[in-house]
Amino acid sequence: MKTVNHWIGGKTVEGTSGNYGEVTDPATGAVTTRVAFASPDEVDTAVAAAKDAYRTWRDSSLSARTAVLFRYHALLDAHRDEIAALITAEHGKVHSDALGEVARGLEIVELACGITTQLKGELSTQVSNRVDVSSIRQPLGVVAGITPFNFPAMVPMWMFPLAVACGNTFVLKPSEKDPSAANLLAELAAEAGLPDGVLNVLHGDRVAVDALLNHPDVAAVSFVGSTPIARHIHATASANGKRVQALGGAKNHMLVLPDADLDAAADAAVSAAYGSAGERCMAISAVVAVGAIGDELVARIKERAGKIKIGPGTDPASEMGPLITAAHRDKVASYVTGAAAQGAEVVLDGTGFTVEGFEDGHWIGLSLLDHVSTDSDAYKDEIFGPVLCVLRVETYEEGVALMNASPYGNGTAIFTRDGGAARRFQLEIEAGMVGVNVPIPVPVGYHSFGGWKDSLFGDHHIYGNDGVHFYTRGKVTTTRWPDPADAPAGVDLGFPR
Ligand code: NAD
């Protein structure tokens, strides 16, 4: 069996805690790998390596940093397939989707290659007699990143490329469910010339996370994962005086107005609800149909969903893979089996599905629940599986009120041909990322990603300008250089102007 160890100070470091987690191939159900779980002492070692590297990395020139990042981009580009294969083997998503994940992560490396522009300071001359004021941004120190299972390469790449480009050093604690991609990302960074200790990968569970949150040498924490853990990370890291951004879970709604192109809306709903088996924080999990279109929309979604081919992510014919664990599959199934008792009409029931020859895989088919009520469990919880709920409302106003009552506010979308309605929606909806006829509006790298309400704790979104701000702190210098001909200004006890 393969063992995934830590990557500390530019080399593989074997785990010493004696604790390991099991990594499963979701398509076969077989345990393929064990992953070392770090003890607090091992967390100390990783943070010490990052702190040591920070002493020189923070003073490295911008051109030295971008030279590494350009080489890193080229190496990642050359290894896309290999990274995607590791993702598929441990997460289960289909290879084409895994390649998409790598591509979206690469966007942030591209952004980091342009850090020279992003870190340009500001200067105001002659703000007072012979006085100039300049603002610069400087790195924070050691930054920790804690990431979820559903994007084992992309979410880490949302964090560390920009953090190190800003002059910080980084300790990444990836999900223990699919840890291998993170090590390859770190090895390629070393090959690109990133100095030892600038990027470290420490594997583990909550023991490692809590040690990072309480470590005095960790200056900031970037977290992406579920809402309850995001809340814990934000509260603990903040209480310890750290800067923290904690992105949480979601329940993303898609509002379909009566004038929408129903074929386009149905295509979008199926793609966004069932892509990556619904294990995306930006997946559409609730469609809100306005007016009389509900029956027709549900019929078109059902017809399309029935054609999706489910199978191992390594099979190019598969469009949707298995879920991450058997336990998660059973939890997802429980929402479908319990839906009818809570008033929903089960249009498609994906429970009990299996794939011939892969009977021990974590399979579930596509489920579609209609007439879902807002007080049912299937609506209230983030299911994180291929289950789409449809809710019916009479008016646009009723739809927006329903959506704004959700505790989550990650992504959302409106489908309509009416520009005025779309504009109003963009202003009225309480969510951080809005799509107009776009079901999964994940912002491009140079715009920041983040939700509202229980989908994000902290005040910085991730990557883009917010990312640069999160990973740096401002410093303002006020300078007076008297002209050689000036007489001394003399003592003045008045308020400086
Ligand atoms: P998770 O919260 O279970 O785990 C995320 C990370 O936290 C992992 O590294 C894990 O080891 C660690 N962790 C788990 N329990 C912990 C605890 N008790 N104390 C300290 N650390 C702990 O999330 P997941 O199941 O890996 O990922 C799926 C979730 O992530 C979904 O809720 C999804 O919506 C969310 N997500 C959000 C975004 C976003 O951008 N908002 C993006 C991707 C995923």
C-alpha cells in the first residue's frame, strides 16, 4: 500500500506520530493508500521550517519570485494529466472534470506571476510642505491553509501561489481523504526553484488543524470547508489573534423566471446540480421555478438527468463518478429516502444504484425532488451529493424572499431573458457570487471568490485583489526632506497639519 508522508523543508518527511488515515478509491471501495497524521510536535517542525524560510523569502526580489512562479506554471501545465489522475484516483471525479479543476487552479498561479503589478505601492507627494506619503504592502509571515476534499488541487492553489508570491511562507493541511495531489503540487514547486521551507505540506486531521490554529508562529489562516468547521476555525484563529478567512458550505439556488429559455435552464440545472456528483460548493442544489413553468422545467430536467452516464472516473465515457466515501453516500441517500415523508415528490430516485464490475464503489444515481418544502431536511441541509430540489413560487419577489431566507449565501443564478429583472436580482440577492444565465458563477482568478452569511467567516474573499490584501498588511510612511535652503521649522506644539 502506498504511504503519503509530509513535505517539510523541501523534502519528504515520514510521519512519526504512528497515526495514519486510510485513503479509498471511491470507484472500487478499496483502501489504496495510508496517509500520515501529524502530531502537534510535527506541526511545530513544519511551522519552524516555514518560519526559517520566511527570513530570506520575504526579502527575495519580486523578479526572483515571479521567475519561480513562471517555471511552476510551465511544470503544472506539463503535469496536468498526472495531477488529474491523482484526483480521480482518490476523489472519484471524472478525468475531464479533474483536468478542469487543475485549469482553474492554474489561473491563480497565472495571477501570482503578475504579483509585480499587484504589489505596487502608492505615493502622494507634497501632502504638506516638503512632505510625501507612501503606502506599501508587506507579507505576514507563516500562513496556514486548510483545505476540503472536493477540490484537492484547485483549492490549495487558490491559496499558496498568491501567499508565497506576496513573500509569505506556507503550511498546507490538505484533506485527509485525498491527500496525494497536494504532495505533487509541492514537489513541482520545489522543481520550479521554490526554496526549501517556503511551501510545506502537513497531513492530518483535527489534531494537526488545532495545533496550527493555536501555534504562535502562524500569522494567518485560510480555510475552505464545511460551515461548522469554518465557524470553529474562524472563532479559534481569531481568538488567537490571527488573520483568518474561512469559507464554508452552501445551498445554491437557481431562480428560473417564466420568460427563461427552458431548454437552456434545464441544461444548466443538470450540469450544475450533478457535475462532480454534486460535490461542489458552487453546485446548484435548489431550483426555484417562478409561475407556471414548474411542470415543464421538471420534465426537461428529468429527461436530461436520465441520460447521464455514471461510472468510474477513469472511463472516458463516464460523466459522473462516485461519492467520496460509503458513509457520505449513505447520508446522501437518506435525504432521498426521507423526502416523500416530508412532502416532496420523488421524480428520480438515485438510491440503490450500482455499476457493474465496481459493486463496492460509493455509487449513487441522480435524484430529483419536486415540490420540496423549505422546512424539509433535503432543503435545509447541504446534501453535497447528486440531489436536486425543485421549489415552486408564484412571483419573482416570493422567489428572492425564499432565497434570501437561506442561512447560506455562496453562489446563485437567475435564468431569464429580461435584463431589468436580472439587474434587480443582482442587486437584491444576498449571495457573494451571482450568475445571470450562468449556473456556476465561479469568478475568474483576477476577481475574488467568496460567499456571504454562513458561507464565509471573515472579511476577505479568496484570490484576486482580496487574496493579495489578505496575504499582506499595509504600511504607510510619512517623509519630510527639508530643502537644503530651508530654515529649521522650529518647535510647534499644535496638532500636525
Ligand atoms: P470539512 O469541513 O469536513 O473539512 C475541511 C478541512 O477541515 C479538512 O482539511 C479537514 O481535515 C478539516 N477538519 C475536519 N473536521 C475538523 C475539525 N473538527 N476540526 C478541525 N479541522 C477539521 O469539509 P469537506 O467535507 O472536506 O469538504 C466539503 C465542504 O467544503 C462542503 O461543505 C463544501 O460546501 C465546502 N466547500 C466550500 C467551498 C467554498 O469556497 N465556500 C469550496 C469547497 C468546498
